[in-house]
Amino acid sequence: MFVVRNFGNKNSKKTFPCKFYLIIYMNRIKIKNALTFKPGKEVTICGWVRSFRANRFVAMNDGSCLANIQVVIDYENLPETVLNEISVGAAISVKGIIEESQGRGQSIEIAANEIKVIGTANPEEVEKTILQPKKHNLETLREQAHLRFRTNLFGAIFRIRHHLAYAVHKYFNDNGYFYLHTPIITGSDAEGAGEMFKVTTLKPEGNLDPENDFFGKETHLTVSGQLEAELGALALGQVYTFGPTFRAENSNTTRHLAEFWMIEPEIAFGDLNDNISLAEDCLKYLVNYALKNCMEDLTFLKEREEKEDLQRPKNLRSELNLLERLNFVSDNDFIKISYTEAIKILINSKENKKKKFKYLVEWGIDLQSEHEKFLVEKHFKKPVVIFDYPKGVKAFYMRENDDDKTVAAMDVLFPGIGEIVGGSQREERYDVLLKKSKEFNIPQEHIWWYLETRKFGTVPHAGFGLGFERLIMFITGMQNIRDVIPFPRTPKNAEF
Ligand code: 4AD
Ligand code: MG
């Protein structure tokens, strides 16, 4: 049983059998706020020990912000049992007075009056983990994804990720879009690329006929909420989805996940130009939101990148620092060129003439990342929107242009990332869509409902998909997509 004095009513002496921690938590102040307080104020904070030196100075972090708060303890008056339990990784609560700091590196600190160890951390075991305060490489951090939230780097990344998820909802809400929850289990392959994970309750040793399966048919995890979002847009006007998306593509790259989050707006009575404008406006808003709301974490990431850059050869270093890159995107218009123009630029490039591209450049190819990289990072040095792609390289639902060769598709390419957005105007003409779906071998029973919307008040409409992790990569400057999602799913990897 714990005895707690002076909580709530100043004169009361209360006993709490088990609600003790609850009381502490409810009265606690976040370190983010405590750091703004003036000397003299009494606070209680809860967090984890980042470092402990000279039996006196504890650096504490509670995840509310990047900065630690320094707690100064009067170790002569602390029971040795408590003192021994204060170690890196342990969770503690501290009650004390904010004071002006004598030391360098912080303006205030807490002079502790009361310290409780809430959860211990055995130093010998901590030694073997990334909690050990020294530099760990990103690979090791990934292997301990359950602990990496406790590092400055991943604290910063996941706070930024949160703020951007919120900003996505704010942007669309403020612009009159309705958030539509599209299904995760589906019977159709929206992209027609056949990269789906199967959902089944059938036992391998039993009857494998899909009719015996849970849904009475074959089902998969969704690769995109688009087709369902279109149905919503064709009644609600403007909708967006923002949810998990699954792709069984076996590409072990730094830009692909098997489970990622996608934002998919869909606008009725809109065409390809509206779509491009929306994508540009939305991306600029999100980048700006980060600049306005995440400066402490962004500055940390910028400085980290600058340090890392010093280890690299000069030609591989970033030309602009992280903050300059973000400001650059927010301040400059995106380049907009047709696929045909892009191919011309590529064909006439020095790279092509010197045979530096691995893949052949000719009209009709799907642009490879080396081509996208050249256009964005070498040729234009700006975000680039490419539109009107050959119909052979894009999905069945994209609207056919009058030239009979191209579709009203658009991709947004970002420096260092490549494709961040893919979208299109949708084929709204029933007969054309029917013909296309047959050409792409899409079983009619999978998409009869999609086709039917083109029979009842069909309208031009458009939308796109923005890969949330690719956005977070751009905003944090992280170069591997596995480091911007808490628990990455990639081929041969579904730990945690
Ligand atoms: O270009 P994609 O495949 O487009 C669609 O799925 C459309 N149905 C979207 C729409 O029009 N509503 O994917 C859209 C974006 C890509 O530009 C990329 O940013 C991201 O999703 N993306 C991935 N991100 C991480 N891992 C993967 N495996 C990804 N595949 C696509
Ligand atoms: Mg795409």
C-alpha cells in the first residue's frame, strides 16, 4: 500500500491501494510543457531515464518532445535502494521544483523532492539493446523496432508521422471532403496487377473450392480503396480514404512495403487538371504543415543528416539541407509535362546518348526509376508531374484520351523519392470502360457494381493515391521506407 501526501486536497493524507499510478499520471505534466515553465513551479513528471551521471543528474524523456529535461537529485537523502534502481531505460516519476539551471545545455531543470521508480531496467540487459546511449546503425534499430521509439531519431519520426496523419484529415475536412472507410477485405483487384494477399479460412487439407470459403468466394487484402471511393464520390461529391493497403510485390527496395498507408481522394465533376492541382496543393499544404508544427524534430533531423553527409563522398551529399528542400517544395510550382515530352527529354539526354540508362528509352515504355530520377534530380531539379501516359502501361480504369494512344493518367515525382502520387481521370463512359475491363481480363463478376455506376448519372471524375510513407520519407529525409513506419512489413519480414 502506498501513502501519498499532498495530492489534490493539500491537508489530506490519503491511502491508495492500487490507484496510485493513476493519480500520478493524472497529475503529471508533460515534459514538453514543463520545459516552458518559470522557476519556482512545482511539477510531477513521468518518463524514462536517458542518462544518469554523477549520481545526481538524470536526463528524462517522456516522448512528448525531442528534448530531455534534467532532473537534479539530492542523492545523499535518497534511499540507496531507489538510487540503485535509477538507470538508463528505467521508468520513473519525479516531483520537484523547476529551477534555473546552472549547467550548460538547458535553461531550466527540476530539483527533485520525490522520486519513484515505476519500472526498473536491468543495466546488464540494457547493455545489449539499443537503449544503450550510443550511436546504433539503422539496421540494428530495425531489429529492435519494439524499442526504437525510445531513441531521439524514431521519437522525432513518429511524432512527425502523427502530425501529418492529422494534417491529412484536416486538409480534406477543411476542403469539404468526406472521409470514407473503404474495405480492407475485397473481392476485386483494383489495380489489376495481381499482387494481392489472399484472405481465407480454408484449411490446406480440406476442400479448397472458393465457394466453401468464409465469404463464399475468393477474397484478398485491398491494394487500393479507389474503386469504392469512386462509388462514394459519385454521391457525396468529394471523398477521401486513408487506410492500410497491401501489395505482395516481391520488391525488396527502399521504397516499397507490403503494407503501407495510402491517401486516396476522389472528386466528382473533376478532370485531370483538377486532379493535378489538388495533388500539388495537398502536397504543399502537408509539407507546410510539417514546417509549421514539427520544427524541433525537423531541425534535429536536418542536423543528423548533415552529420551523416560528412561521412559520404562530396558528390553524394544533399545539395539542399532538409529544411531547404521542404521550403523549396512549398515555394515552387511543380513542373508539368506530358509523358511524350518526358520521353523526348530522356532520348535527347547526355545520359541516354552515353548509354548510361539500364533500360531502353522509347515511346511506350513504363518509366523506370532511373528515368524518373534523371528528370526530377538532374534535368528539372524540381517536383515533376507527368501526365498522359501510354494506355498500355496504366490501369484499366483510366480515361482514354482522344488520340487513342494515351490515358489521362498523372504521376507526381519527388526528388529523392521518385513516384509519390499516382492518379488519373477515370473512364466514365460505360461502353469504353466495359471494353477496357474485358481487354484487361478483369472478371465481370468482380466489378459489375463498379461498371453499373456508369449507367446511372455518370460524370467525369478523378482522383489519386498518395503513398503516406513516401511522404514521410520526403519530410523526414529518411532514405529507407522501413524507417518511417513503426512496424514494416517486407518480404520475409513480419516481426513484431
Ligand atoms: O500508383 P499506385 O499504384 O496507384 C493506385 O493504387 C491508385 N488506385 C491510386 C488512386 O488513383 N486512387 O499507388 C499510389 C501511391 C504511389 O504513388 C506510391 O506513393 C504509393 O502509393 N505506393 C507504395 N508505397 C509503399 N509501398 C508500396 N509497395 C507502394 N505502392 C504504391
Ligand atoms: Mg503508380
